[in-house]
Amino acid sequence: MTVERPDHSQVMLSAIQPTNRITLGNYLGAIRNWVKLQAQYQCYFFAVDLHAITVRQDPKQLLEDTYTAIATYLASGINPDECVLFVQSHVAAHSQLAWVLNCFSYMGELNRMTQYKDKSSKSGKNIPVGLFTYPALMAADILLYDTNLVPVGADQKQHIELTRDIALRMNSVYGDDTFVTPEPFIAPSGARVMDLQNPTKKMSKSAENEKGSLFLMDSPKQMQKKIKSSVTDSGSEVTYDDNKPGVKNLIDLQVALTGRTASEVVADYQGKMYGHLKADTADIIVSELEPLQKKVLQYLDDRGELQRILTKGAGAAAEKAAETLKRVYDRIGFVGL
């Protein structure tokens, strides 16, 4: 039997926007996986507050959301002694490299980005420039740290493909070792959490109907109410079937939280109704999240410790980022200091 060993020579990077509230989907699809990955790779995890302001934010809320995001990472098991944990805006090289990459990106390829199309359609006539150029900033996030692997959902591979295109374009002009070309790391199946009111769409922090999203800091009553009012399907038999996306989503949640298989979960509901599935799923979610919520609040109560952790992480990130930025500046002909 082959034993999978840690490869700390491989750099892995991932981040989440600290806007709105973190959902159960963010936790199961990303953050919880980071805890496992930090022991296997050299990891950089951060909150992307620069990306957040592509949409107008309330300053006080953005500040609190950013602290909450970092507290959630820590409460989930992210260890700042095993990885580099920081806030994007604390490392100036992200913005500096983003400008360079803007100059090597093409209007056509940025215009094709799916998220730009989706978000710009909601902005009316006054579309922020940052909404158009943010993929170059995302590419800078990745390329600054000589990243080998970026954990993404299958629907986010487009961003990695663009980053690779820019890196290869610059490598062909300035040398193959200008940038490490990253690869997408597709997380194992089963962690994709769908909207409770529209189970054909992924659960989102910015969903118009909040009943469709379970937020990590929701109260037990709120979680139970949302699960009980979740959309199921016609019929009454609990089966794991693509034609029953609502029921399938609830089963997937149990699978992700308990480690059991879908078949084992289905077997528990032979002869039972959807209501039993909903009640049990709600209980499992509450049981998982209550201890996490307590830890998040403990971290938020000690802002000094949070700041210490972020200062340490920013220092480590800035040191590595400066090496990459100097290499790029040298290659493109900027006068060094």
C-alpha cells in the first residue's frame, strides 16, 4: 500500500473574501480542508480584503468581517505555526505585482471571466474598474508565493487558467523561471454544498435569499429553521438521486459532517419521511458548529492576540513576496534600490 507523505516543498495557497458571513459551504468546501492540507504542504492562507472592495463596503463591517474570517480560520484548526496566515492588504506586493500583471493581461480574456459577467450585470452603468481587473490581482496573489497548487472548486478553474496564461506569457518573454506555473487542486467530491432554497446552485455568502444559506455563526434555532424550510422534492422516499437535488443536498451534508457514505445515510431513512431527514441533518449541523462558534467568539474577544498572529503572518508573507517582486522587477527592467 502506498503511503501519502507530506510534501512541504510544494506550496499551496488559498483564500476567502471576508465579506458577508462565512457559510457552511465555505467551511466544508474550503476551510476544513485547509486544516488537513497545512500538514501536507507549505501553505499560505489569507483573507482577501482588497478583492472585497470591488463592491462598495461599509468600512466598519468590512473590519469586523475580516477579523471574523481570521478567527474562523483559527477556530477551525488553522495553525499559524504550521502555515502563513495573513490579511491581503497587509502585504503591499499584492497590489504592486497586480499592476505589472494588468499590463500583461488582455481585455478580451478579462472580459470573458464568468464572475465579471455575473457581478457587472448587477452594477448597472457604473461598473467599477476593479471588478474588471480583479483577476490580475488574483493572479498576483497566487504568483507571489511561487505557488504550485491552488485548491479550487471545479467551477473556479477559469481563474487558475488565466493565472497560468499570464505566467506562461511572461515566462516566454523574461525567462522560464520568472514565475512558477500553478496547478488547480480539486478538492475531493462530497464537500460541495448547495443552496437550501435552490439546490441546483452552490450555497453563497451573497445569495439574495438568506434562507438558502447556512452561516457559521447562525444560532441553532436559525439553522434548524432553515433546514426544516429547505426545498426538497416531489414524492416522499429518501433516495440519493440527481433528480432529487434537495434531498441529495441534505444527504451530502450528513456525509460531509459524519464521514458516512451516502448509502449508509439513505439506509437510515427507509420507510421514513423527508421531515426525519431534515430534523436529523439540522441536529448534526448544530452539533458540529456550536463548539466552533464558541472558539470564534473567544478569538474575537482577544483582538490583541489576533493582531499578533496577523503581524507575524504578514511579515512572513511579505518576505517571500518581496523576493518574487524583486525578481519580476529585475526581469522587466525596473531600476533597483
